[in-house]
Amino acid sequence: MDNAKLILNGQEYEFPVIVGSENEVGIDFRKLRATTGAISFDPGYGNTGATESAITFINGEEGILRYRGYPIEQVAENASFVEVCYLLIYGKLPSKDELTKFENDLTHHTLLHEDMKKFFEGYPANAHPMAIMAAMVISLATYYPNLNENESSAEMINLNIIRLLAKVKTLAAFAYKKSIGQPYIYPRNDLNYVEDFLHMMFAVPAEEYVVNPVVARALNLLLILHADHEQNCSTSTVRMVGSSGASLFASIGAGVTALWGPLHGGANQAVIQMLERIRDDGSDYKKYVNMAKDRESGFRLMGFGHRVYKNFDPRARILKEAADEVLNELGIDDPLLSIAKNLEEVALSDEYFIARKLYPNVDFYSGIIYRAMGIPTNMFTVMFTMGRLPGWIAQWKEMHDDPTSRINRPRQIYTGERNRDFVPLDKR
Ligand code: CMC
């Protein structure tokens, strides 16, 4: 492809063009400032490619999402979440033996250091489990530090990757048990990844708890659909922090906090709160559609819109169907599901939403399924964390293994005061 030409102050500059394997085109501005003195200005990074990556492909116009080339629909239909972790992190589908070893590794690193239980006890009873999750992920660095050359070897990093994947569900379940005052339930090696989490979450020592296979299947699907989404806010945060050389645990802990916000992973909690508000207000969903269209109201339809998807979010399509199935199979009649469907129908036929290409995103139906599974609303974003973890790890590892990667350091256009003399306190 021809070089891109830029004319600045009457002078012409040329910049190379790079083309990805799906023919996405980028203008390589790495030499922009050195040759022109100017920087590219792109608040929100909507036009900025921060990296090359071979992990996840999204085509927002056509509603395509692929993990390592495999369409999300096929992955969701056929894979286990653990297989998806392997695929994203190591770049290929595991053979039978590789999968058995990987599952075995994940099963044998689930215990937390006993001292860590004391951390949970220090939090207030109503602490948000996402705050606990972020703190605990970073706290893992105190038990498994990367202090020297030897410890940051590929082998050590891989061990820490296994530890993190294995322990995150124990951390999530303990955070929940803390929030409801129940005893912690230890991991069980005879259960698979999702069953083990559900057991730690819902079992009590007083009686046997049998994991419902419908719930386990639904969780497997939800985790897969959240597993990676290329350079979104939390993943970019993981790369940003990791670019300074910070450890895996420190970088992922930062990703957890970025995910927490209502415009990102916190949206699934916000969707349920919105649907409950509409239900409590007489289920007049049209009133809320109108409010969302009125900028002055400050109200947005949570679970609608996406920075990248401008046609449909393929994950939302899969989840809409799954929501019907799961609620049917569990025999749950949730009025929030019909409010959600009504909202979707109205919004999709309304000029405001059509013109802005606003469609339901992954978070619109995930919360309804989590509710049906018995997961409380304040745990939704923690569930998203468990799902997104392999994506963060894969992206961190890709950057870490790339000898050309540099510390991330954006520039700015300064708009403050120009040079002026300091005024002593008695003259102000
Ligand atoms: N309800 C009503 N209007 C909206 C919505 C919405 N949910 N989303 C965007 N708009 C309007 C917005 O007001 C603007 O209108 P105008 O052109 O008249 O000013 C236009 O659509 C473009 O919006 P934007 O804020 O410039 O779009 P963005 O790409 O910066 O934001 C978004 C994307 C996902 C943050 C935003 O759509 C939003 O706030 N959605 C609700 C929160 C949500 O569901 N987040 C989950 C995202 S998917 C999962 C994840 O990534 O974690």
C-alpha cells in the first residue's frame, strides 16, 4: 500500500502504512514527532493503534469477534473455559494431553496461602467484592515476587500465570463469602474449573451442595464470552502498567480496577440496577427510552452502545438466546427479562438509537443470567474479572515476550498558563 502523505505548514511528509492480517490499515506515526515536531491528538484513543496483536480480532461494523482466528460462535458452542484460557495465552487449541496437563495444573494451584484469609477478615462487612478482588490480586505479588532475573524466567512467569488463573476463583468466592458472613469453602480437586467455583461460592459446611449442570454450563459460556476483547480499557491498562516492567500480578490488579467502572465491566451491575428501577417505577420502559434520548437527563441505557461494535455485539446475540434457555431450564420467571426485551425492541426501532448505531452489548443480558444463577449483583463485575483474566494474561504475555515493546508514554497538548513568576504568599 502507498505511503500516507501529510502536509503540515506547507511541508509534505510521508509515513509508512501497515496492514494487518485482516486488512486493517494503520498509518505508522512512530516517527511523526521526530520528523514534524507535531504529535497525533486522539483523546479516548478511538483512532490509535497502541500495539500489533495476534490474539483477538474484532470487526465492529460486521459484528465479528474471533479468538486466535476462531469465531466466537464456534468457540462458545464447543469449548470449555479452560480450553479458551489455553488458546488465548498459548496461541493454539491444546491437544488432549496438553489440556489434561493444563487442567491438572490449574486444579493444583487453587489454594490461597492461609495467611491471606486474614486479609479478607480486615474488610468491612459490606465491602464491595471488586475492591477486595483488586487488592487480593495485587497481594499475590507479595507471596510470589519476581525479584531477580532468574525469577522472571519464562518458566517462573508461566507458573505465576497458572497460579493466577487457579487462585482467582478462590479469591472471588472468598470475597463473596466474606460479604455474607459465611465460612470460606475450600477448593475441591474432583470438580472442574467452573464447578469448583460454584461449589466454593454456594456450598456451606453443614450440608452437601451439588452443582447444577445448567448453572455450570451457563457460567462456562459467560466466562468464554468475556475472555478477551482486544485493546479495551482494562486490557490497555494491563499493557500500560506492564509496559513499565511491573509484575503480572501488579499489571492484572490494575486491569481489575479499570474494569470496575460502569462504562466498562461495571455495566452489568448497572444494567440490573436500571432494570430494577424501571420495574419499581411501574415498568414504563418507554419513559426510560425517552430519558436516554434526552442529553439533559444524564441518563443512559446501560448495556447499550459500544466503542467498537456498530452493528451488533455477537456476544449479546449468544447471550440473549442463552438467557431464555437458562431461565426456562431453571424454571425462573424474571420480570426483568421481559423489561429488557421490551427495551431492546423499542430502542432498536427508535431513530435515536439507529442513527447512533446503539445496540445491546454483552452486559445487557449477562446480568439477567447471573441473577438466575443466584449470583448477587455486586459480584457481577467480579465474574467479569474471572472471565477476562485469560485475555489480560495473554495480552500481558504478548507484550512481555516482544523484545521491541517500549514503556507506554502518551504525549499531551498543554493548555495551561505560560511561563510566569512565582508569587510569594504575602503578595497573593
Ligand atoms: N444510551 C443513550 N445514548 C447513548 C448511549 C446509551 N447507552 N451510548 C452512547 N449514546 C449516545 C451518546 O450520547 C452520543 O450521542 P450524541 O452523538 O448525540 O452526543 C453517541 O451515542 C455516541 O456516544 P459516545 O459516548 O461518544 O460513545 P463511546 O464510544 O465513547 O462510548 C460506551 C461507548 C459503551 C461507553 C457508551 O455507549 C455507554 O456509555 N454505554 C452504556 C454503558 C455500557 O453499557 N457499557 C458497557 C460496554 S460493553 C462491555 C465493556 O466494554 O466492558
